[in-house]
Amino acid sequence: MLVSPGGLVVDDSAAADVVCQLEQQGASRGDGILRVPSDSVFHFDERPIPDWVMSSPLLEKHHSLPLFHLSLVNRVGRIRLGPIELEIESKKLTAEEFRRLVDEVAGFLSRLPFSHKGAGLSFELLDKVDVPIAYHTLVYISNLLRSRELHGAIMQIMAVPHGSFVKERQYMRVEHARRVDSMTVRDICSNTRYFEQLVPGSHLSVNALSMQLEGKPLEGHFPGSMLSSQLRFTVDNPENQFVRYVLESMILAVEVVKTSEGCTSDLRQEAAWIQEELRRLLSYDLFRQVSAPRKLSFSSQVLQRRAGYREILKFHSQMTLPPVPTWNRELQRILELKNAATLYEYWVFTRICQVIESVLNTSIVRALLVKHDLTEVSLTGSIWVELPGKVKVGYNARLQGYSGSLYPDIVLETPDGMWAFDAKFRLDNKGEEDAAKTEDIHKMHAYRDALPKCRGSYLVYPGDKSIMCPADGKEAGASGVARDGVGIIAARASSNLSDLQETVRALINRESFPLSSLTS
């Protein structure tokens, strides 16, 4: 018997056998979840292994031996292994800190000025959402709800909803008709069933129409009802239909995450909360009067300019058009497999860019994605951002060295030179403390030796001790940073980031930037 994440009892001997093997190697069970230490590796013997274990991307085979191992290195939080849910506990990063880093990275990437981003001219109704996009949507909507931005936009719309007048035509008693036009006259001439006989002495008998009917079959008759038009105020217009569609599409996307194979109980719980909040917004009277959308132009001035509506348009654009084409699948892997190593790389890139923006007192002016191989079908490549003063920062950049291509995690280029950073969530040292070792510093020499323009290279890790080794062998300057040399920079997500910030500040050296280059 095995208690699944949903609280159901699963009578599965194969699952029980897997749980038994995990418990024998240090896992502990509680509340239907197996808790395991981070950076651990579990081995499975030659007994038949269930398909749901074999299909896990975390499982690796020992070459020709009938042995397999489940690697949880660099994993944090909850992951799914078929019907089993594992809680991976890390001393370097808690599950709450992990999610905060996801939010920080997603928020930063969403505001990068990529050329492919924009509102567009029209939108397409979707009845299906791809799983990678759904994960991006979940994180984005969760942030909107927690920050109350989405609530604020809906409240602005509810306070002064956009309304329009529509012309309606209907038959009404002639004495109540107020608006007649050519269609009314045409209908009177072609449709005689509404004619009624006049009572003797009626003032309508001297009406111009009655006089025209003298000597004809309808003499002595007059229309009792006629087709008349009237203007009716309605909120069932394309703009409000679009707002309803955006909220409903959010619910649909989150449902995709809930039902995906790799969704863990914490993500499922968050998805349920998001859907509850969205349904509460949809329960307002305004949306009960709004029908499903049919057609809409994003050039609508109401969507572009009116408070509340313009925010919903922005939310829709950010939700359906992820900041970076590769981010969709990266985020899915990060959230499902709790890949702290990849997340840490993105986070260090984010932090370096933010420090540069602060030092230069400016914002990123351009962002682009550069594919490593134009013949590749996939969208793998580098993210580059540009700032005033000819400052560029690259993530996963490919640089040409003397003997081949190198791929530092982050590259900083300024008029003064180039520096490389490797963000390493797990160092190669085996001790319990996160102290940097000499061999880790030696790895940084490869970038300085192979890249002609590289003045310095640094390893960033979630530890407590930073080390700087200037190229001239002397002590680091007043800033404590080796602008020419190698080093290791401690940067924990849960503690002071001053070492990383001071390093970037020293490398930027704002005094070397002419004022005109920063304001151009």
C-alpha cells in the first residue's frame, strides 16, 4: 500500500518495492511523501523496474551492468516519480527560496525588450494550451494575483466598464414608435399583415399614407405596428469579451499544469488557488452580461489607452508570448524536476544585469536571442542584453577560443574588456561546508587562457566565502576585486549578495563611461 500525493491509497506492489528500495537507502516516509536529502543518488537493483521509473529523466543506467541510479543532485523541493512524490531537502536552498528565484527570473525576463514582443493586431481563440506555455502562464498569473495587479485592473474596469450603444429593430405599436427610417417605409410597403382597419372618424384617415391608399385594397386601413429602431446600451462588446476571454484562458492554461504528468502536489495546490481566484473575478455581474468573444482588433483605443483594459492587454501579451522562446521548456523542467542548477544560472544572470542597471542608472535598451547553430531545429541559443555605454551581458554565450568554442554561463562586455562568469550551484568539493577549493579556482583559468579578450573569470556559487586571485600576483585593490585575474564569488539567494554586487560594480567602473554614452 502506498499513499499517493492526492491522499489515495495505491495498491501497487511495484511502487511499494521502489519505496522500499528508497527507504533502505536513506529516504523517510511521512504524510504520503518520501523525504530525501539533496545531492543524493539512489541505486536500483536488477529487479523489474516499473515503466514510470524507467521513463524518468532523472534515471540513468550503469553502462552494461543491470543497475540503475536515480540522481537527485541539484534538485530542491518536490518531484514526481510516477505515483510517488519525493520531497528533496537542501541546505543550500529551501523550497520557498527556490520558488522566489523562479519568480525573480520570470519577472526579469518578462520585461526584457525583445524585438519579437508586441501586442499584435488580432488574437486567436485557443481551446488547447501547450504544457510548456502553461507553466510559464502559471508562474506569471500567480505573480499577478499575489501582487494584486490583476485584481486592480479588473476593479478599474468594474468601476467604469466600457459600454456602447447598439441599434435594435423591432415591431412596436405605431403610437410608441419614435424612430423611423427607409427600412421602416420599405417594410410597410412589403409587409401588409400589420395593417389594421381604422375606426370611423379616426384622425389617421386624413394621414398622408391613408390618403395614398384611397381606392386601393387597403383603403381605410393603417399600420397598427411598424418596424422601429432604438439605441440600447450594452457592455457586451468586443473589449469586455476580450477581458472575459483572458480570464478564462488563464483558467484553461492552469488546468493544463494541474493535469500534466509531472505536476507535483505543491504546484497542483497553487494551480487550484489560482483557478479559485480567477473564478471569483469572473463571478462579477459584468461578465455575466458578456458573451464569448468573436473578433477583436488589438488596435482598439479602449484596449490601448483605457485604465484597466490596457493592463489586461499587457497581461495577455506577456502570458501568450513568453519573454524568450527557450524559457517555456526551461521553466517546465525547472518546476517539474526542480532543477536548481539551471535556475541558479538564470538567477545569477538576472542579478548581474540588475546591478549594472543600478550602477549606470539606466535600463536595458535591447534584448535578443542568438542561436548557436542556424541549422538547428531547436531554439537553443544565447540571450544577450544591451545597455547604454556599449555594455552587453550574455547568458549561455558561445565564444570562440584558440582551440574551439567555450560556453561560459554569463559574459559581461564593456569598452574596458570582457569578463566571464560560471554559476555553479554545486561545487566539486565533498565537505559539508560550502567553502571554495583551489581546484575550483583553477577551472576559471581556462576562460582567461583561451579567450583573448577575457580579462577575468569568476565562479559564482551559493556559499559564504569569496576568493580573488589577481593576475599580477598582488593583493586585490581597494575594491577587493581582481579585474584582471580569477576568483570565486559567494552568492546565496537567502543571504547578503554584497560580494557579487561589489564585483560587478568594480568591473563596470562607471567613471570610464562618458555621460553622453549613457544618455544616448
